[in-house]
Amino acid sequence: MGSPAARVTKLTQAPEQFLRDSRSLALRWLGSAATRAIRGRQWAPDWAHEIMTVAEGTASLQGLVDLRAKRAAARRHRTIERAGRPLVSVIMAARDAEETIEDAVRSLLTQTYSRLEIFVIDDASDDDTVARIEGIGDDRIRLVRSARAGGAARARNTGLASARGDFITFHDADDIAHAERIERQLAALLDNPDARVCVCNGRRVDRAGRAVAINGRVDGKALISMMFPRRVLVDLGYFLPFPVGEDSEYFERIKVVYGPRTELRLYTPLYFAGFHPGSLLFSHGETEIEAPGEVRHQRSPEAERCRERARNFHARIRRGEDSAFVGFPALKPGRALPPAARALRKAG
């Protein structure tokens, strides 16, 4: 379960998950019961709110929860203001996402932290994805259209090449962000200057917003939510061109280079991933709906090969046999590069 400090953090942020992951059978049962009790809630602002839900708390407890949440928000705001309200770049790869992309983008536009640039990289969609984005009309959106489909990794690399933010994060075109997601992750990184990446917990939800358990687990680390300071982009460069799992490879590469203790994790679910068997993750493997809200998924051989390639790459980095920096092949010599890409090429 990690170091003592990590266990304390997990207990305070997500007690039901702490219990579920315990070595004690009795505590695991208690954690499962607590999870079933709160599963219907789309999110909870902190552990006290969840305890209140399970206990069917009183108005006085509600008042304590509200006061605690206000104080926490005030601390975050002070931290961010002291740092000069840094720009955050959000990169979203999209292909044939006309049914979900408006909700996904609007969940970013309505964040409690608003100093954002949102790169939507259209991966040669055949539907009305582009028209839906153009219809939103917010000057924080940067729409980039690809003439041919190149996959999610290439689309995200295109966004990374143009991102100007002091901090960078990602979001998928069929997912929803809790309104405080960016603010909480940014404040956590600013409060911990030695950290190099921050992730939050995520939850799979169906079109009705109901939680979906994947292989028995409702909440888990949402790797696509990773936020990191610009230094990481300069040091590590871009995603490997994997058909699946490129985000998990990049996340692990960060920890290989900077060390596992440079990771911050927010256990409150702040990222809600849309569940449908046709999504990129579930298209690489076998997915079986066992019961309403219960799904069993097994990775495909192709996904397993990508994981093995990533492990071998990281092992070479540890041995000093390979560089952790990954260039972006689409940036050909002689082509006019965005300022961020020029800086990366110079640093590499």
C-alpha cells in the first residue's frame, strides 16, 4: 500500500478505498460496503462528505463539511494567486466524437480555474466533431485539424508541440472533468515544488452517469489526468507512438526519470470517463458486461506487447543505455516549428 505517508494520505482522502485495499479481510469487506453505499454519488468533495453520506449525517455535520470545503478552496486560491495564476494547457485528442465532445469541452470551460488553453486535435474525423467544436465559441479553444488519421498518441503529440502552458494536462473527448479538477491538481503541484506529476482518481460512468465497475474496481488512478510542469516536457519530450497505453508509458517514464516519490495522487474522483465498449481502451481487448454496472475486461495481445515494449524502454533508461527524451517524428527538419517545439529540439 506504499509508504506510511502515502497510506495516511489515502486514508484521509479516500477511506473506503483504503479499506478495500487492506490486507485484512474484515477491513476489505467494510470498504466494499462503504463503496456500495456511496457508488451512486458522482463525486465527493472530500472524505468527510462521503462519511456523511454513508452515515446519513445531520445538518451540523453538513455545516462542518461545507466549512472545511470552503477553507480548502481558499487555501488553493491563495497558493495559485501567489504563483501568478500560471497558464495550464489541456490537450484533447478527438476522432468521431460528435456525441460527446461538447460536454467534454464544456466541463473544461466551466472549471473553477479558468486560465487555460484547450487544444482540441481533430484526428481526421468523419462526423460533425469539428462543427461541434467551432460552435462553442470560446477563445481559449485551439482547434487543430489533421488531414489524415494518425491515432491518439500522434494527436496528443501535436498538442504538446504547440502547448505554451506552465503546466500541461490531458483530457479525452468522451470524458467529463469535475469542476475543481484543474484547480486541485494545480494547487497540489504548486504546494509540492519537488513533485513532477499529479494524477487524480477517475471513475468509469455510463451514459446515464452511473458508476461502472471494471474488473471489480469502481475508482482508480486516471492516468490521462496527469498534470506536470513544463520542465517534464522539456526533459522527456513526447509520447511513444503506441496504438494503446501511450499515456501510461509516459506516466511511468516520468517516475523512471524523477523517481516514484515525485508523484502526487488525489484520491477524490475528479475525472469521469465515459464507458462504452467501442472506446479506444476497450477496443483493444475483450470486454464482457457481466451485470448492470459490472464489466470484465482483458487486454489484447497487442496491448500487452505495448506494455512489454514500455518496460524494456524504461529498463534501458535505468541502465543508461537509452535517452528518456522522445522526439516527435512529425516535426520534420526545415519545417517552421512552434516556439515550444523549437525549445524542445534545442534542449534535446
